Amino acid sequence: MTARIGVVTFPGTLDDRDTQRAVRVAGAEAVPLWHRDKDLKQVDAVVLPGGFSYGDYLRAGAISRFSPVMESVIGQARDGMPVLGICNGFQVLTEAHLLPGAMLRNTDLHFVCRDQRLRVETSGTAWTADYAAGQEISIPLKNIDGRYTADEHVLDELEAEGRVVFRYATGGPAADGYGNPNGSLRDIAGITNAAGNVVGLMPHPEHAVEALTGTGRTDGLGFFTSVLKKLVSA
């Protein structure tokens, strides 16, 4: 049976179609989910894609967190369903308290759009099993509210429990995609919950799944193939 992965659309979502395509490229069925509907249509996993939901009024993701669909997503995530939040989706996950911390305006107050080098910190999540710890990948980044922040004790807890999933790679020139682009604490680009089924990150893997588009690389495809393997083995 083909795995069904839901992709939520909020008002202001920009990358839902790209995410649906990435799901299909990986070999799963992409199921569109509307923000006003509580019905998740019996999907096996959910992706909250990037964009500027509700125009980022109040705070990025703050209004989307109260959309009817999120009530169902939160409940299913707590029961173990894999959920991935990309960029604005990551912001929604923090607002929904499925992931700790918060996203602030970039330190230089500018929108950043570039190919970004990331270092994979763990392969032990539903969305990263097809990567190796220490592996370096390149996927697009585009945000203005991308600065991850949390209290020191939360950061220490994330580190101690191996819940930092990605860091911005800093071992080379900015022209090649290295460096912390937004001032995120401890160079954190993505994190997971304790169970490993919920992952949020700022860069956009859905834009790096085919050689003819995006970065010209397929470094982002592993997110979607990883969750397929997780669903098959469950």
C-alpha cells in the first residue's frame, strides 16, 4: 500500500505544491489538507510547508497554530505520527508547543535566500534515517524570522538528548553556503521532539529533490524517503 503524506495549506502558504511534488518524487501519495478542516484524511504523516501563513501577523506561525487542522495534527503527533515542519512550518510547530523554543527576526533584519550548507547531527528521527550523522548537505534557505532561540537550559537539554537534528555548517566561505545565516543560537537549523517523530527545520528540502530544479542537487530527498521507510517498518 502506498504511504499517504498530508501537506497542509494555510492562507499565505507558498511551498505546498513543491512539497507535494517532493512527496510524489519520493514515491508516496501527496494528500492536500486544508487549514479549516480537522479531517486528516487518514494520512500516515503530515508536512507543514513553508510560506507566510496569515501574513506572519502577530508572530510567524502564531495564528496558524489555532487552525482547526492543527488540533488534529497536534493530537496525532503526540500519538506518534511523523510530522515535519519546514520554515514557516517549523515556526508553527514551536507555536503549537510540539517543539521547544521560538523563532525571532534574523539578526541583520534582512530576508535571506541562498543555498545553505547543513551538517546532519542525527539520523535517529523519522525524517533523517537516510542520512548519516556528520554528513553535510546543501538545500535552499529563505526566511526573515529564522533565528532559533531558547533558554539555556532548553538548549542544554536538546544537546544532551541528541535532539539537535541539523546545524548550519560553518567550515567554509559564505559564497559556498557556509555560515550561520540568521543568528540561530548554537548554529541550530533543526530540532526534534523526544520521540523523534516531529522534526522542524528552517531550510527547504522540498526544493532539492530533483537535479533539474532548485540547487541542482537531490540532498533534500532523504527527508521524504526516510519517512517512507519509517512508515513501512511501523
